[in-house]
Amino acid sequence: MASTAHEEHGHGHDHGGDHHHHEEHFVSKYIFSQDHKMIGKQFLMTAVFMGVVAMLLSILFRIQLAWPGESSDFLSFFLGEQWAPNGVLKEDMYLGLVTIHGTIMVFFLLTGGLSGTFSNILIPLQLGARDMASGFLNMLSFWFFFASSLIMLGSLFIETGPAMAGWTIYPPLSALPQAVSGSGLGMTLWLISMVIFIAGSLIGSLNYIVTVLNLRTKGMTMTRMPLTIWAFFVTAILGVLSFPVLLSAALLLTMDRLAGTSFYLSDIVVGSEMLANHGGSPILYQHLFWFLGHPEVYIVLLPALGLSSEIIATNSRKPIFGYKAMIGSILAIGFLSFIVWGHHMFITGMNPFLGSVFVFTTLLIAIPSAVKVFNYITTLWRGSLVLTPAMLFAIGLVSTFISGGVTGIILADSALDIALHDTYFVVAHFHIVMGMSAVFGMFAGVYHWFPKMFGRMMNTRLGYVHFWITIIGAYGVFFPMHFVGLAGAPRRYYDSTVYNEFDQDTFAMIMDLNVIITIFAIFAALGQLLFLFNFFYSIYRGPKAPQNPWDSTTLEWTTPVEHLHGNWPGALPEVHRWPYDYSKPGSDVDFIPQNVPLAKGEEEH
Amino acid sequence: MEKLIILIVIILGAIALAQLIRVYELSSKLRKSGEHEINNKDNHINGLLMFVFMILTFVGFFYLMLKYGWTGRGTAASTQGVETDWLLNLNFIIILIAYFITNFLLFYFSYKYVRKPGVKAYFYPHNNKLEMIWTIVPAIVLAVIIILGLKSWTKITSPAEADAIRIELFAKQYDWTARYAGLDNELGKYDYKLTTDNNELALITSNTIDSSIAIMSKEILSLTKLLNNRDTILNDSVIVVRKNTLSVKERLFRLVTQIKENHDKKADAAVWDDIIQKDTLYLCKGENYEFNLRARDVLHSAYFPHFRIQMNAVPGMTTRMKLTPNMTTEQMRAEKNNPNFNFVLMCNKICGGAHYKMKMIVVVKDKASYKKWMAQKNKETFKMKYFPAAAEIATPKDSLIIKPLI
């Protein structure tokens, strides 16, 4: 029954317009493509590659943390004699690995990969647009992203090593090559890479905003947009407003490094060298950085939440509960994310009163987040759940969003942050709430929209195995890590065995847990090989995708399986209803696509 | 060779997997079900696994909690820490309730409402009353958290009591130095430009200014000589670097001479009686402390895990925090049943390669033994240790100042 319904809707427009299939050149089709679907795939491929690199880096330093000082063939294989003499990681390189792992994961995988991929693929398709507002700028946005990825990767291979000041690159450490070797050329490359990245991200975001505002098809009002689009839209706005601030932070840092200015430097004696810089403030950098840094968390999270909203509704065969409240909470989170950055700086020497204000605003953000969680749960309630791999990942996302979110309440409380700041508790918190949630959202999106991207299906069984390995690995890594943090272990420590010198009980606890964490991390990393295999295998050999594999209501499933430039062969579809008419009473089928007119006497939800 | 074998194994593994998938796909083609059609069995198994997974995480959590004793933090050893831990425990209970309820509902629903033949999903787009409830309830709970949190925060960050003992913690790559304020309980002033080997903390006295000036003049002189010497051949880039160094040194020199002009000798006394303490920081149980924090090169963070206090040390500015230890090292050793235990001050802001080694052992004594230690220490003031002859050279000789040649 369901399949006949979508056949009709899917092909309803096939004969409306003229088909002009022109053969595209290889270069313009695959490389300098201006087609949003191809650009989306380019983002995805690049991000997946970057993600694999960043994951590998994390395994390298996890080995050091679990078995400090022990020789490892794995380390010497990847790092060689220079950075891992006799298979033991060097202190400086440990910091380099941590820094580049964080940078790649946050910016290249979760910003470029998540928002870049899915905004590109879904915005025009779900809005009923032929393409992005500017195909050329869209292409440019990818190529900036690609160039910045190359530079960031390249910085791993230089003699003085990559940036080593942590992904937040706080000066003065990041400004003084005398302080750590990675603050030489490595830092310069980091800054160049990020400047290019920001330029690409800005161009992309502006394009998304313009497309959402102007290119919606007839009948697609703002309140009929799928929640994915709302999420991408707000994400793009956050990006446009906050990334320029990071650019200015990076620019001032570059000036301090190269032009002898003193924006962040004051009264410094490094080694035995006395600097004349006076009057700058490292705190200024932190304000600028976190003015991006906090919205960045939501730049990463919102697209994942948007994707999961869509996937959970579709696979529960139910409308998303509280559609308007979901939009409201996306907007509220977006707004609040701009006035909470100070919670990263409670103990930096910022005025404690200012800290109190940030406690208040930060904890407010828990309210829209809680609303979202409850709405997801209510959407599942009395649904008819189809547990596709995408659905499992989406539910996994809600779980990690809760588990990581609640510990955020502790860290947002400045009095408690004093004791927990910069410990592994923080690491566990943001990896679960931001890292895992966003990665789960990304996997969910890939499994769900793979048929749309490549016209083929991924293997479901492998998808299941991948999901279970990933979620067990994720919780196995980050659950115990909370305890490492609560015990007091500082993050970014090359070797926690220093605890043995003063607190032997805690030392034993930290080391036990570190081994468990590393084993789970390796387990989870190996599980990702299944995904990579499934992904690339299915691109070439997967079974052909049907028109609307998940019986979904949104417009992207009305486009032909074979991609064509302009998306719809005929006229653009017209939208008559909201995107969540699943299991609507009075309807024979359990989903009614958006382009189906209201039946006689039918009310819009 | 080993690597080659590993590579071959990996490739063979991938091929084997591909073949398995192929077989699976052929069989599902025979059954005429596509990858998008999830059969009831798969659906049910995954639903069940969701529930089992939830139970496993819950059990795992309780296991860790029992094994390490609630949060695994041990007893807090300061009055500030006791307050923080109380608040932390309260918040922990609140978030655990939220965590267990929501995760339970999420996984239970994923299990219970798995598609069953003939059961249609319930069309339930919204319910304003419900949504109001779960907006308002979290808001009320958060209000409680915020109020209690801010109360503690204001208390912990408020100015120290007038009688608080003042100590400066000075951070540099990769060690800590403590400076006790001495008998007058006043920390003498400092200026980073006066940093010399004999005056690492760059304290300002007439003598330290003069010795800085002397050293700087000497350096400037030798650099100028080098640059002006026609017999030495330097390549261009070296000359540029040396000239830059020279101009920086001259600028600093001028600034130091300004310090000298503005220096009031009466301020010397506050510096002379300060006590510089390395390796171990001694504190007294029950005393109020006011720490001033200073960093010489990059950001550091003074982190006392057992006292539950922490504050960044920032180059170019002073930060502060207070502490009242309420347990001696001996008491904590007895409680932990570990004679080797010690309190510690760690660096908790990434500061370079050996960041993880940057620490200072902290010993909290009871009043009597602290007094005894302090009485000894009061004989080792900054003056006695570093400028024992200060009184004699208090009036600087003008000949020490050498005008740099340009």
C-alpha cells in the first residue's frame, strides 16, 4: 500500500517539463562541480577522510595514556623515530596530536562534514529548489574547505611539528615559538588553514541562508519547512555571526606573532628572553575565541539534532512531537549560544561577577535542550518504530545528548567548575554531548540519505553491527572518563603517572580506567572500518535504491534516483502541507508527502 | 616484512567481507526484500538490544560508582572544598535523576513501540499542556541550581578576610615558586623587567633595580660592540636578529631606568622580608590564605585537586583565590591509610612539553609545627638569601650605569 502511494507521487511531475540531459565533462561534474549534490558529497568525502585521520591521532595518544612509556610498534609505525623514538611518544608530539585531533574533529569533521554535507544536499532538495542560490560560491566554499584541510594535514608533517597549544590555541603559548616547538611553523600553518576554513564556511553559510529565505518552492512556508532545514538555517546564521570573530582573534594572534604587536602579550620572560610586549591580555583572546567557540558547539549540534528530528519522525511513523516548540527551541538555543561563552572562562581571572551572569545564561540553555529531549521521547511514544541503522543512530544521539547534557549543568555552575575545570570530566562531557551526538547525527544522516546521495542502499546488517560497536565503544570510552575527571586528573597530561608521587590510590584508579578507556577506543575505532567498508562498497556495488526507501514525506524523495542537474525533471513540486503527516487519521497510507494536496475536508495538522 | 603480512591480512579481510556481503545480498534478492525493508525480526532484536544496552550502561554506572566510592573524589581538605563537594553531590543527585528517567524512557520506548503488525502509530502532533510542564519543571529545578551555585560562587570568590596570610604563587615553565609575604604580611611589588638570575620573581628594591641596570648595560654594550666590530662577519639575517634584540634591550633598559626614577626606597622593606619557597608549599590548618597568582611566560593554572580550588596564572596580570585548609597532611594520610600521600599543587593549563611534570608538593601542618617552621623560615628572607650585602650597596654608584652607544 505504502509503496504504491509514493510511486504515484514520485512520478507525478515527470512529464511536465522538457528533459535536456547534456553530457557533462568529467572535471565540471566531479571536480569543479557547481551542483549542490556533488558538492555535498565532496564535503562528505573530505570530512570522512579527515575524521579517519583525527580518529587515528586519538588512538595514538590513547596508547600513550594507557601504557605510558611503553614501546609500541603502532606508534613507531605512524610517527617514526623523530616523534616516537623506540616507539615511545614524545611529549611535544603528544600535545601536537591532541591539538590536531581536536581541531580536525571540531572544525573539519563536525562543522565541514556535518553542516557542509547535509546543508548542501538537503536544503535545495527539501525546499524544492533547483540548486543553491549561487552554485559558484557553493563550489568556492568547498574548495576553500579542501585547501584548508590540506594545509592542516600538511602541518602534521613539518619538522617542528604541528600546533601544540591545544585546539583552543591560547596565547601566549601559541604566540611564542620559544615556549613550545609547535608554535613555530606549525602554528602559522594552523592559522592559515583556519583563516581559509573560515572564509569557506562564511561563503557557504551565506549561501544557505539566502537559499532558505528565497528559493523555497510554492507553498513551502517557513513553518512548513522540515526541522532539518530550520536547524541548517539557524546553524548558518550562527556561523555567519561568530566565525568572523574567530577570524579576528586569529588575525590579532598572527600580528602578535609576526608584526610584534601586543594584543595578547604582556610582561613576558620566556626561557631567559625578556620580551618588550606590554599591555596585551591573554584573556582578550579567550573572549574572542569563545565568542565563536561556544556557538560553534551548536553549529556542530544543531544540524545533528535537525537530522535526527527528521529521521525519528519518519521511522516512528509519527509526526515529530511539538513541531513549533522544536523550532522555538532551535531559535532559543541559537540565541542563547551567543551569550554564554564566558562559562569557559570562570577561572581565567575574569571578574567573578561577570562569571555569575554567564552561569545564569548558560543554565538557561538547559531549558530548550530539555524541551527537545522530551519532544523526541514523546515522538517515540506509541509510535510504530522501524529501527533502521539511521533510526538507531538517531536514538543514540538523543541518549548521548542527555548523558552529556546533564553533566553540562555541573560545569555551567561556576562554583563547581572551579574544581572540575580542565579535568577529564570536561573532556568526557563535551565528547559525549558534542562529539558523540554530532557523530551519531552524522552517521544517522549518512545511513538515511545514502540512497539519495548515491542512488544505492547501504548494507543494513553491517549498519547494525556498526551502530552497536559505536555506541558501546562511545559509552565505554566516555563513561569511565567522567570518573577519571572526578578523581581530579587534569586533561592534556602526557602521563598521569605523576600521581604516583603523591596520591597512590588515585593513581591506581586513573591508570585502571585509562586502560579500559583505551581498549574501548580501539574497539570503537575498529568498528568504524565496517562503516568505511560499507560506505565505499555500497557506493559501487550496493543494491539500487527505490524511489522513496523510508516512505518519507519530504520533497527530496520525489526527485528521480538518478541525479540530474536541477533536481526535478519537470516543474518544481508544490507544497500543500507540513512535513510530518505520518499515520494521519483518515488516511489509508501511513505517510502523505508534502506535495500531495489536502484531501476534501482534510485539515492541515 | 611484518608490516607486509599485516597489510595482506587486512586486504584479505576486506575481500572476505565483500564476498560475505555479496552472498547476503544474493540471498536477500532471492527473498525479494530490499535493504530498506526492515523485517520484524531485525526490528524486534534491535529494540530488545536497546533495552539490554540501557540496563548494561546503568549497571556499569553503578559498578563504577560502588568501586570508586560515589564520585571517587575522596574527602575535600579545605572549607571551600567541603562546600563545593556538598553542592556537587546535590547537583549530582539532580542530574542522575534526570539522566535515569529520560534514558529509561528513551530506551524503553525504543523497545516497547517497535513496529508490530496491525498496530498503527498514534498521530500526536502536540500538546501544549505537556510542553508547558516540561518547560516549567526544568526551569524551576534550574532556578534552584543557579541560586545555590551563585551563593557558593560569591562566597568562594569574595575578598579574603583581613587577617588572611598572603602568598604569591609564581608559575613558569615548568615549576612553581611560592613567596610568603613575611612578617608584615604584605607582598612586595614586582616588575617583570627586573627578572635576573638572582631575582627570578622580579621584585622591586633599590638593589634589584641597580643590578638589573648593571646587567642590561653590560649586555647592550657587548651587543653593540659585536655589531660595530668591523672584524666580525655576520650574515644579513643574523644582523637583523641581533639588531632587533638590541632595540628590545634598549627599550627595556629605558623602562628600567624609569622604574629607578620612580622608585620609593621605603617600599624596599615590604620586599626584603618576603620569603621565597621552592619545592614544597607549607600551609597551616585552619588559617585563611589569600593567594596571588602570577605567570612569567605562558598561561598556567594553579590547581589544588584535594582542596578543590583552581585559578589561572596569567602573564601580565595578577589573579587571586583564597583557601582555608581544614585537614593536615597527617590527618589525610591517616584517613586514606596511606603514609605516602601528599597534597599537591599541579599545573592545569597546557603550558608546553613538560606541562604534566609541573607540580609542587603541598604540606599542611598543624598550628604548632607550622609556627616552628615559620620561625625558621623568617630567617631566610629574600634579603638574607639573595642580597645579604644589601645594606652596604643601598646607595648605587653612578658609574654602574653605562650609556649605550648607538
